[in-house]
Amino acid sequence: MTRQHLALLVGGALPAILLGISSAGQKLSAMAGTAPGVFLIVTGLVTTVVGAAFCVGDQDWKWSASGAGYACLFGLCWAAATGFVSLALKKFDAQISQLVPLYNMNTLVAVMIGLIVFAEWRTIHPGKILTAAALIIAGGVIASKA
């Protein structure tokens, strides 16, 4: 297996499976009556344990102030988004099967940031990215009407 294929497996396929399973856990937590804030606190505690396991397993504890700041930005955005999903599940009886395709349109935001901020437009095929973006939008619209 090439390094590129391994990167896609470790950073793409495995997270896709785990995030899909996590959505079911979030729905089950809401169905059990867990408040969005409590859900986030418990998730944060588990995230701390998993983070420590990655540090120990990888033997890598390096950090920088700027890197920690970006991690805080990630955590703030992720926690707020996850809290809103929990709120929709608990307070508005939303269906996880409809929410996931909608909030996964975040791909479009991430792609735009990658293309513009990180200048990844130099290394990708524009036609393929535009086609993928159109399919993501279509999937989100179809799912919201299901």
C-alpha cells in the first residue's frame, strides 16, 4: 500500500466510519434525555483520554502556541456545531439521517478554505472538485426533503 493510499485510509475512510457511528451515539444520547451541554462535557472528557492515548502511542508531545490556538479554534467551532446538532435532536426531534447530510456540507467550507487559504487549487483538478461540490449540495437538499 502506498503512503498516499495509507493516508486516505487513516485520515479519510477510518474517520468516516467512526464519525458515522458517532452520529448514532449522539442520537441515542439525545433519545436518552442527555442535555446538549452535558453531552459536550462528557464528549470533552472522552476526547481528553483519546488525546492522551494518541500522545502516548505516538510518543509525540510537541506543541506550539499558534498550534494550540488553532486547536482552540477547531474545538470552539466543533463544540458549537455539535451542541447545535444535539439541541436539534433533543429539543426539535430532528432526524439524524437528515441532519448528517446537511451538516456534512461543511465539506464545501473546508474545500474553499483549502483552495484559497492553503493554495491547494494548484494541485487539484477544478472540474472534479466542482462536480463533487455539486453532488454534495444535491445530496444535502435531497436528504433535507426526505
